[in-house]
Amino acid sequence: MAFQAFNQLESGSDTPLETGSDEELDNIPTILSQIENIKFIQGFIKEISTATLKNGCLDDDLIYCLRNPCDELTSISDPDTRLSLDLFLGVMNASKETYHACRNAILLRYPDSGVLSYHGVKRLIADLTGVVAVYNDMCIKSCHAFTRPFAQLRFCNICGEARYDVAQAVLTGKDVVCQQFCTILLGPQLQALQRSHSGAINMHYLDQKLKQVAEMFNNLQAEDGGDVIYNDIFSGSEFQELAEHIKITGNDTIVSLSLDGAQLYQNKKSDTWISIWILNNLSPHQHYQKQRVLPGTIIPGPNKPKIIDSYLYRSLHHLSALQRENNGAGLCMWDAATSRIIQSQIILALSTADVVRITELDGRVGHHGAHGC
């Protein structure tokens, strides 16, 4: 339900989204509902509608990188750097201790080798890929995440399970969380993609398509016998109205969010949920390819989440914060294809899921209801 309200807040049928403006705040309910679940949803909406990078619980270094993007691709031509990457990828399915043992063996034989530490190689990979993971606490039974407005709770609001391990607290004298889930931030991934020459070239499909569609509509209006070819979402009238409404340019980024569950074991119960970002800037034959789909949220289970908004909150809060950057102009990125810094509006075009999961996004009754979705 919060996701649905966020979409309405973002696009609005009567008024454009003015990021950081008073118009969007007017859409926030000023009277809190007396129904507990709706009250929590209103809390999520309020937090998302006022999101900034500063109130997103991000490290100062990460905020600096988002606002001051690197203007060159990190080099991996150095032999020690390449060795570190090959070693990490070679033992990726093993433990951190395995990497340490292999690195120590290399250093024992070649003391002058500059093979990176485990922390160093992970930092290098984050710079190369933009995959930056942030973690939040969650109920051990997957009921909800301890994000706003559940952030201060010490017990699950639904099942009453403890947020922290009591036994570990006795042994260590500090809170040890029972379970966490992972959010992969969108902003750093977009910056890394745009910083790659091939990635930037592929992202320019949006600019080419906008010009192509504009030409088709001009020919249609001129009665030259031209036809509109509907081969992408950018060809549709709804997107054309949105593009005119908020002045979409070739530098902007159009994304869609997709949510689904995954069974990880054939003969064992598991209910892992995953959200991904689909880049509509890429051509249709590219943007659904596995290597071009960006990870969003990973909820480890073991049960189906009961308040999915609490898990998607971190992704949507970050998206909303990116939209407010530079007084609404969007996220700064280095475009390798044009060798310049661009400002990109991040626009959420679609939220998708299968017939079972779509009810988690829009709040409708499930497919087993008398009037199912």
C-alpha cells in the first residue's frame, strides 16, 4: 500500500512531481488513521516523501561519492590488483578465512606481492560495480523489518519475537541482532554503469528513442502517412505525456521495480523474496538480460513477509532522496560516452510482480479472494 501511495505521490494525475516541494507534502495525510496498519503505512509515506541522502542512514563517504562522482573507471591493469580480483572470485563461495589463508600463502612465497586484503578487494569490487550493500534488522520470522516507523522497536510488532539475541546479550554485554536483510543501493550502481563507456553508450538508447518517437509523432501530425511503431514503453501516450509533464531528457534514468519470491531448495521450505531494478534506458533486447538487471532488496526468509513495505522502504527512501538531489535536478553521474558530468532525474516508471506478489505492492485482495486481483 505504501508503494502504491508512493507512485501516486511521485507521478500525480493533476500535478507534477516537484521534488522537495510543498505540493507533494500536501498529498500526505495530515490526520493519522486509527487503524494500526494504515497508521504505519502513513508513517512510511511521510518518511519517503521527505527523504534525503543525509537522513538515509548512509556513511558520509558514500554520500560524498554520490554527490562527487569519480570521472574515470577504476583500473585493474595492475598485476597485484588483477591477482586480488581473481583470487576473490576463485574462492567466492568459500569463507572469508579461505581468502585470508590463500593470501597469506601468496605473501609467504612472494613477500613483495601487493595482493589486497579481503576488505581491500571488497572495496575495489564495490568501486567497480557500484554494488553497495546496506543492512537493516528484521524479525526472525520475517514479519517485518525494523525500519521506520518500526525502527525503535525491540520486539516484532506482529509475533512478539525479540529483535536481539538475549543469550548473546548476556555473554557480550551488547545487543546482537537476530536477523538482517540486505538492500543494494540504486545510486552507486547507476553511477558505475554510466562511468563505463559501453554502459554509457547503452544508456543513451533513451535519448535516441525520445528523438525517434518525437519524429514519428511530428510526421503523424503533418499527415505524411507516418505510423507510430509501438515497440517500447517510450512509444506509448502515457510516457509521452509524462515526458512532456516533467521534461524528461536523454540524461534522465527510467527504472522499473520488480518483486518476486524464490524457492532456494527443492525439498526444503524457503521463502526468500527479491526485488530488482530494470533499466528502461536500455533497449528492449537488453534491459531484461541478467547481467544488466540491478539487484535491489534481498529478504532471506524463512517466511513470507507480512509487511513488505517495511522491506522496500530503504530502496524507495534512497530513490526518493536521489530525486531530490541538486534541487530536484537529480543524481550527478560521470558520462563516459560524452566525458562530462550529467544530472539525471531518476524516474520510477513501473512496479511489477506476478499475480501472487502484485497484491503486496498495491494492497489489493489476493487471487484467492471473492473478487481477486
